Amino acid sequence: MHLSLRMPRALFRFICVFLSGLGLSVVIGPVQADHVQHTDRDSDTLRVAYMEFPPVTYQNALGEPEGDMVDVTRKVAKEAGYKLEFLYLPVSRANLYLKNGSIDFALALTGVPALQGAVIDSEISLVSVVLSAWHLEDHAPITHMDDFRGKVVIMINGFTYGGLRSWFERQDDIRITDAPGHRSAIDMLKRGRGDYLLDYRDPVREVFSNSSDFLVQESEIRTRKGAWLFSVATSRAETLRADFDAAYHRLAERGEVPAAVTSEQSLRLRGFPAP
């Protein structure tokens, strides 16, 4: 007797649909789980971005957030009744996440044109940060923005410098060369890869490591404010700003953090482009 191995068409179609659905659930399952984890997290836990900007904010050897702004933020968040989830991000990614609400706030510098309307800044000024033009002694100090013309300027890759990078990019008589980090930027300057380095004072001084580094000279360009930048896209930016500012004032009254500074110093070099 001959046994037929052919499967009825209806049963075959059912098995194919079932296996296809099973495979699809395997593929999309982790994505759905990640989405649930993102949206249903504890409402008291805030996602906060920090960047490589020593000694203000940086990632230590253990991969943990560290720095002056990080320490203060931890104290203030605890006082305000919030828990924090820190994300170590490049500047461009942090700006994107602020715009789409993937993070609640960032430890960053204020006055970034690309974030206008996307964030509200804390009333409290956490740090005052100086942007400088660094140069060797055989180059003249920068006293006016026109002094950059005809020169090669080293910049840190990914930094917008509060919109100043775009101004440099629009100048036909100024050439930009990028460095991957603060230490490499100093080394490029010392090797003559550029006439001036545009970088912030604290990170540059933090990476000074030998006597020849201290021969690099500085011309102040602009002073900026470091603050909490709350994402408007999260819908609770105003509440968070009020909670954090109030918590800071309470801590300051108890002497646990420095006295609150709410005004921004407005040093700008002559000829500095308008926003």
C-alpha cells in the first residue's frame, strides 16, 4: 500500500501563517519591550545627558559620570525628590534627544541657537565657562574677531561653540581643521597644524600634562553659562525647572552648595558676531 506524504492545502497554509507569525513576534518582541521600558519608567527617574567636558562633566575610568556639575546635580535631584539616570552622549546626540524628548534635561552650556525653543534653562547658573583662542607665543593674541582672518583655526569635532562654528564656516578667509578631543587639539596646535585653537578654558587646562603645554597662551573670546537645560518636548520642563531651582536655593541656604548665581556674565570679544 502506498502512503501519500502530501499535506492537505488548508493545513499547510495554516502552519505557514502560524510559523510566520511566530517568527515575526521573535523579531519585534525586543523592540516592543524596549519601548515599554522607555515609556513606563518610574516618573520620578529623570534621564539626564552629560558630555565630555572636564572638569565640569566627564566620564571617569569606571565609566561613571563625574564632574562639578554632576556632583551638584545629584545633590539637587535628591533634595527635589528625583532619581537620575545619566547618559553619556556626544553633543550632537544630546541636542537631538533634547529636541525629541528622549531625555528630560542635559548638563550643558546655554545659548545654543540649534536648541532655541526646544529647551528652557534653569534660573541657576551652575558654572561660568570661558571660551578662548589658544596660540603659541609666536602668534599674536586675538583682540578682535577679524584677527582670525587668513588663519587656520583648530576646533573640537562635534562642538558648536554656541553657534560660533557656523560663523567660522561661512567665512571664506578662515580655514577650520577638526580635532577629536582636547588633548589632541593641543598637540595639533604645538605641531603647527593650526594657528589658533578655539576651546574652553577648563577642559584645556585639565589636559595640560607637561611644561611645554604651559607655553600655550590664551585670549578670551566669550564667557558662557552652564546650566540645566530642560527639554520642552517632555511637557514637564517648567515643573522640573521650578523644582530644581527651588531645591538648589534650599541647599544653598543650608550651606551645602555654593550661593546661587542667577546672572550670566556677558564677556564677548570685539567683533563677536550677533546671534
